[in-house]
Amino acid sequence: MAFIEAKNIKKNFGRLEVLKGISLDVREGEVLAVIGPSGSGKSTLLRCLTQLETIGSGEISVGRVKMAGTENGRCRYAPAGDLHRIQLMTGLVFQNFHLFPHFSVLRNITEAPVHVLKMPPEEAREKALFLLSKMSLAEKADCYPYQLSGGQQQRVSIARALALNPKVLFFDEPTSALDPELTGEILKVIRDLAREKMTMMVVTHEMAFARDVADRVIFMDQGVVIEDGAPDKILVSPENERIKAFLNRFGEENWKS
Amino acid sequence: MSPVLLNSLASSTLTLCLIFFLTAVLSLPLGLLVAFGRMSRFKLLSEPVRFYQLVMRGTPLILQLMFVYFAPYYIFGFSFKRFTACIVGFTINYAAYFAEIYRGGIASIPKGQYEAGRVLGFSQRQTFLRIILPQVIKGILPPMGSEFMTLVKDTALASVIAVPEVFRVASSAASRSFSTWPLVYAGVIYFLLNYIVEFSFHFAEKKLDYYR
């Protein structure tokens, strides 16, 4: 059984159909890259899986715990306790980091373990320092977010997500708010996590990264999954015309900028 | 300055401070509740709250104080004591203004802060108290400081229901002694108290200056 199972997810914003029946599985230890043009529903899909949006219909389960299901056309979410359990199994890294500006780097990381998991503060601190050194940011523990570069902030936000020991980590365009020079340091961190067999689902526009790191790629367009398969098949020798067009245009735009 | 005048100015200054602190302590939390009510998605709650704020902000505080003191007698057949009426009047008036300041402060916090709190497993309550509110407080300190300085001066309005605060004591001393000096002293008292208020807020702002 896959770690994340989503069946026929539909989601509307008013009259706009954003997700038109998405089904996907993510196995444990797998890195899934989600690509596709803007407005294709990639981020919305991620936000549904991390409970920041509710689905209109369909089924989702994470780590064998059911999050939502649909019976007779009515979508029902699991009881709050189950949803909280799922929330703790899933971590999300935002495009714009969303660090807490009034907390030091260290406290950004320890706050949830201490107050959500009730971990002893000393233990949380040690864990945070370990994660920071993993992110090569040990010396920044006492800094405040505004004192860090974008790339450093994003690495802190990854450490913050990892501090809760999530079973799966979602990334919503983690490098899109960064200078091209800073993109590499984030991609390296994700690559390292992949090596440690962290289950990850990454919405990205970094095609080279998707090809190198992902075990599987899905291509989304206008609220549907058009293609789901090996990175080489989709990114190197795509058969679908829509994907070909996207990759061509994408290549040109990258060339121009 | 005669010892009698000095004595009455001192006790009226205490009264002023008491009105100030009681109003602050009561209307700061009440204002937060009012702000929540106003921001509620339920029109049945938010619209009446909005109307209450409209009345509080749209009519003179001096009339509101008279209303709180005199109206209950005609409507319910009982009256508050002068001082109680004064505190009630100030509290419901200032809560309406504070609510607007809170509302602005809360609206200025990016949605991402709530979402980050949520995905980290914080409850709504924890997210608000640990993540949102501290940032709101930093943002609203300047307008709050202004409001507190206004409150110090507004205590003079309590004279209309004969609460013996600084302005009332000074103006009756002035008419008794055919001298304007008591009013000058009153002005100095208001200024000195607001000097302290301004100083405190400046200090608090400096304290929260450690992040952006």
C-alpha cells in the first residue's frame, strides 16, 4: 500500500474547477516531482494533501490513516484526532519560507516540538542544533530570520519541518523565491534528504533537478494529471504534445532570462 | 500652592490614574473580543458589533458617560455609582477604538504565518497566541500609544458626572479662588502623566525592535 493515496480528487474555487479528478500514489521513500504550467493546480494539490485546503470530493489517505473520503457524493473528513496525526506525519516547505520573524532561528525550529509534541526543551534544542548543522547553519542558531539570506531562510524552514520527524515532506516551489545562485543550496539539501530515503513530493520548475533527483514525475495541466512516469520518459523523451510544448517553451524562457 | 489645593490635586491625580488603569486593563481584552466579533464570518455577529462600534465612535464620549450614568435609572430603575459608571463608559468606548487597532494589526499579518502554524500542528489557539499576537502587538504599539495618551486627557470628561478627577478639582478650585493657576497645574499634571505614557511606549517599541 502506498504511503499517500489520493483518488479522484476534485476541488473548486467558486465556479473555477482547479482539480478535476486527480489520482496519485506516493510510495515510502519515493521522491515525486510535480511539474506543469502555472495554474495547472500543482500547488492546490499540495495544499489539499497538507490540509491547507479542503477537497470537494475524492479520497485521501496518508500513512494508512484516512484523511477524507466521499460517499454518495458527500465528502467527509476524518475526526480531528486523525487529521492532527496526519498533520504531524506531513511537513510542508513553502515557496516564501514563512519563518516566524519574532523567533530566533533556534526557536523557529524548537517551538513546534516543544508545544505540539511536548518534547522536553533541552531535547528539542539538541535536535534543532543537529538539524541546523546538517543544513550548515549551526552558527546562525541565535540569528533572527531577517538577518539571513533567502537560501538560509529556506534551509531553516526545512529544518523546522524536519524537527517534527515527518514521514513525508512536501515542497511547494521551494526555490522559486530565490536567486539562481541560491537555488543550488536548497536543491542540494533535498538531494541529501532523497539519499536518506525521505519520502518527498516536490512541486518544481527545476527540470534538471526533477530529472536527476526524482524517482517519478507527474505532469499536470488544467487540473488533470497528463502523464505519470519515470523522469527520463517524461522530461527527456516526452510523447505527449502538451508536455513537449511546455518543455520547449520552458527551455526557451530559461534561455532568455 | 495651598496645602488644601495640593492635597486635592494629589487625590484627583490618583483618581485619574485609577480611571486610566482600570479602563486599560478592561478595554484591552474586551477590544480584542470586539475585534474577533467584527471579523467574524457570521453577519449576525459582525454587523451588530459594527453598529456598536459606530455608536461608540460616532457619538461624544461625554454624552456616553452621561448616558451610562443617568439612563439605567430611567430604563431599569437603578443607577451605577459615579465612578463605576465612569469606568463602564470609558471601557466600552475605548474597546471600540482598540478593536479597530487590533483589527488592522491582525489583518497586517501574512496568511502564510497562519499556514505555517497549521502545518506544524499548532492548534488555532496556539497559532494565534504564540505566532500571530506577538507580531500584532509590535505592529500596533504606535497607534496604541496615541490612544493611551488620549485616554489620559479624556479622563477630564468624567467631570461631567462629577467624578472628582483632576480637571473637575482644578476648575472648581479656580472658580473658588478667582485664579487660573489651578488650571495651569492641571495642565502640567496631564502633561507629566503623558510624558510617562510616551516614555513607556517608546521603551516597549525599543524592546521589540530586535526583529523586523
